[in-house]
Amino acid sequence: MSEEIKVFKKEFAKRKRIAVEIASEIHDIVEDTLWVDYNKMPELSQKLIIAVEEANSFKKEKGL
């Protein structure tokens, strides 16, 4: 595996981790504080959509 591919895979993993962290925030709200923090859901949902789209776009662009 070339060094360039390794760098791309590392960057892709970073982008996936960001999406998973946002999803985890959503999960925590649903599990623990929905009735208090429900108003955070639209913003977090939009951030999650953007993070997943960016990760998928990067993956496609780099041929991973």
C-alpha cells in the first residue's frame, strides 16, 4: 500500500470518527436527556448529515 493511500485512509478514518462522535451525542440525548435537550437535535442532525456526506465524498474522491 502506498504512503499516499495510507494518508488518505487515515484522513477518512478521522472524518468517520467525527460523524460517529456526533451520532453519539444524539444517542446520549435520546437515552438520557431528551425532554431537556430535544432542541439540540436539529443542529446535531444537520452536523451529522454534513459529516457523513463529507466522509463519503472524500472516500469516493480518493477511490477508497
